[in-house]
Amino acid sequence: MSKITAAEVNKLRQMTGSGMMDCKKALVEAEGDFDKAIEILRKKGQKVAANRGDRDASEGFVFAKTDGSSKRGVIAVLSCETDFVAKNAEFGETVEKIVGIALESGSTSVEGLKGQSYENGLTIGEKITEMIGKIGEKIELSAFDVVEADTVVAYNHPGNQVASMVGLNGNGDQVVVAGRDVAMQIAAMNPVSLDKNSVPQSVVDKELEIGMDLARQEGKPAEMLEKIAQGKLNKFFKENTLLSQAFIKDNKKSVEQMLKDIDGSLTVTAFKRHALN
């Protein structure tokens, strides 16, 4: 066969983003067949993914976005191993494109989203594998969530380490403004649930147990332990459930009260938050 030229190597590099030497080796192995060379590079990526499966992908890029109707939003996290990779412009652009595809496709799960078409005949899952081969780090679509409501507002904190979405049961400019404030609240305060009724029973039981143990250590009478623990649980609800939290822009009222000041029936119907570390 003819010798692999620098132009051919560069062409494959432009097509795949892989390193020059990797492209040259793939073209030599594929005897100049570009389709086979691309497949070889993908397989290299799969091999890297397997070899790095036990590595800690604690860095990454978090991104949330709503569709044109503002009735559906998605939030995704693409994780990697190093801050250097996470801050690369191409890495962030890839996450934003994945989120856009999620909105267009109506995907509702990580696996479903990974099966969606990305570009150049690649699925999103295959694109991630290709990135692994190119970058040499563990990369994974580690989180993906959807919120649907009358109005959905997304918030991306500068640096894309934290993002949140909130769904509300109303419409209009005031609702959108309030939604952004609540989305920022979610990003900053990390509530465990919407209200006390939606806190998992396991969390309630643990908080009561901790409250009773603390009261016991403080020497409180045995007959008072349960009452004291209940008081601590109520404080936990106030500080850790979204609607009961003090509104960050006016701590004299709760998030629930702030929303009702806009419309007596306005409330949050769902929210999601993802953060790195």
C-alpha cells in the first residue's frame, strides 16, 4: 500500500480530534481506510475507558437549560478526572450540545440520552468514548435529570460546578423572575427536599435519633428526649426543605411566603440540583 501521508494523518485528526501519533498508527493499522481508522480510534477509547474505570472522575462540567417553551428543562453532568480538562472550552461545548440534544429528543434517562445521535454517525455514548481515547481520562455522563412544569427556570452558577432547575405552577414575567431567585437559592442552599412531607422517612428517623442522642448527652430528662428531638427535627425542616427555607434575598420570609406574595397559589412543583464534589 502507499505510504500514509501527513495530510491524511491531519485529515483524520481533524475528523476525530485524536492525537497525531494515534491517528497515524490507526491509519497504518487500517491500511489507509478512514472508516476503519476511526473505528480503531473508538476501540482505543473503549480500552482506555475500561482501564480507567476505577479512577475518580470528581471534576467536570454541570449545565442546565430549558426548551423554548420554558416548560421542560434538563440538567446534565459530564465528569472527568482533572480541572484542566473540565475547563477546556471544547469540553464545555460538548456538554452544552448534549443538553441541547436531550431537550430536542425528549430523553428521560442517562442510557436513553447516550443512545441519541451526536454527530458524524456517533451517538452521545460513542462521542464520550472517543473523548476518552483522545484525552486519556475517565469521562462519564454521571448525572442527568428532567423537570417539567408550567414554568421551568434553569440556573448555571459561574464556573459550571453547580447548576439547578426549578419548576413552578404559574406563568408570566414575575414567575420567571421568582423562579430564577429560587433556582439560585437551590444552588446556594442545597435543600434536601421540597417540603417536610417529601423528606425521606430514613432521613427523618436519623434526625430524630441524633436529636435524642444529643439531648441525652446534655443530661435532659428521659421523658423530655422525644419532645426535644422533635423540636430539633422541626428546625431541620425549616433549614433544609426548600419552601421552608429563609429566602436568601429577604430572610424575614420563607421561599413559600415569597412565592405567595406574587400569587396566592404559586408554588414549586419540582426541582433538581447537581454539583461537583
